Amino acid sequence: MKKKIIAAALAAAAAVSLMGCGNELSNEYVIVKQYKGLEVPQAQAAAGVTEEEIEQAIQVNLQRTAQQNPVTDRAAESGDWVNIDYAGTVDGVAFDGGTAQAQDLLLGSGSFIGASGEYEGFEDQIIGHKTGEEFDITVQFPENYSPDMAGKVADFHIVLNEIYVEDIPELTDEWVLANSEGAKTVDEYREEIRSQIEENNDMQAESELTEALWGALMENVEIKKYPEAAVDEHIEQTKEQYVQMAELYGTTLEDMITTQFMMTEEDFDEILRESAQEAAAFDEAVKLIADKEKLNLSDAEYEEKIAGYAEEYGFEVEEYKEQMGEERLKNTILRETVMRYLIDECVQVEQSSAE
């Protein structure tokens, strides 16, 4: 009889303990206080695709196939494209991000420094010059530019390599046949574009839901300490992505930080570390949830997922693994698997217009 009483007491204590813990999980780095039933704003169903959206998308696609026709018989005008080299100085000294070669620029687009005070805008001062000309212009950086350049007056030496206009084709059945994956007529192409926009809207809604869920989860994660090796790895990976982005724009990461992000390298590094710490803590939470809910994938399932990614991005599987890193890919797949689980388990709360 006594043994039965003790057993019942232990069972009751265990039940109380489980009730108190709820679905709390922990390891040496984080405590996940809750992950089931997280409340997030209700995903907004995308409104129907408008004809205007379809037309805008079609115009963008038409412009991508535009022919570039050189202009040789007149000076540059607003609306022309120009290809230029430029070298900028302030008080005779070159500055970061002020020099580039073979840059394409649409005159009148407002992409470069605009008029300020007594100084005309960068693009305005190219208008009126002809192909092959070299000339100097003076501009003033706006006050809301990077701290190092705000309000400063700069001189630029310009080499006008080429002037050209774009000949944008008309939307015809012939163009559709040459540029669509499946459509054969203009009407079919419009429906293809409609489907693409709808798919993009659905992906955007899912992305917003995922972002909200990330925030809701992290509000329920208590951080004991950060896994420093993982933090450093996140920093390295993110920096590598920014370096590649800068190269695409024909500049360096250092120049991009000061001229486009308008911050110091120290501020950038601080933001990068904070972001990496949150990502590393999130990954620890993901591992705990995956273990608890038996969401870890088998090697075969990982291989199948990686093969799908490789095909989507046009790589051979081994080449894709080498470029991205197999462990990094597995971490990404695990995050997605856990986030899908959390989406199924979350509570979407309808928001008022004020919220």
C-alpha cells in the first residue's frame, strides 16, 4: 500500500513538473520558454492581381529585351543612356567611391547627386556633351549623405564613352514565342504573368508570416550565452555576401558601407555582430525544437532537399555543395523544416487597422 502511495505521489509530482515547464526547452546556450501556439499577426491574403500590375510587369520584361542604339549625331539629352568614366575629388584629393569606369546611367533618372544650391546636378551637367568628350563638373553632396561627405563640394572628371537610346519592342505573339517559357500568344502571356504575380504575392505573405514568427519565437527565448564559433561563422558568411554584392555594383564593401549604408565601418560591424548573435541563438532554439518534435531529417532527405536547391539555381549537386557548404545547407533546411512546423502550430491573430 505504501509503495502505491509513493508511486502515486511521484506521478503527481511529475505531472505538476510537466505542467509547470509547459513546452520549455533548454541547453547550455538558450532556454526556449514557448514555441507552440505562438501568436502572430494573421497573414493577409493578397488582393486580386490588377491589370495595372500585369502591364507594369510586362513593360519591365519588354525593357529587358530592348535594343541599345548608339547616338552619334547629337549631344546627350534627358532620357538618353550614357556610358561614362568618372573620377571625383574634394579639394584635389580623391575619395572612396568617387571613381568608376564604364558606368551606365539614365540621364534624368535622379540616380546620381542632384542639384544643390548654386550647383547643378551630376546628370544635368552631362546633358549637352557628345560621345568622346572629356570634361569637368562640380556638384555638392546633400546634407543627408554619408557623414564623411555630407554638404561637401566635389569635382568630377567625366569621360563620355557612349550615348545610346533603348528601342523597347512591342508585345506581339512573335515576341512572346521568343521570350516566354510556355505561352504562345499575347493573351496566354498575360495569364502567365498573372500567375507569376499571384505566386510572388503568396511567397511575400509567407515571408512576412515567417518573419513575424521568428520575432515571436525570439521573444520567448532566454539567452544564457552565445555560441561564439557560430556567431563568428554567421558574421563571416554575411560579410561574404555583402562583399559579393559590392562587387556586383563595381565597388568595395568599405565604400558601400560609407556611401550607401551611410555609416561607419565600426557601426556596420556592431550591427553585423548583433544580427549574428540573434541568428546563432535562433539556430540553437531550432535545434532544441527539432530534437523535441523529431523534426531532424535523415541523410537521404537532406540529399533530396539539397538536390532540389541545386536544380532550382542551375548547379550540379556537388558543385552546389562546394560553393554553399554542405553543413550550411543542412542548417538552412533544418530552419525551414522547423519554421514550417511552427507555422502549423502558431495562432494567427487578426489585427485592427490601427495595429
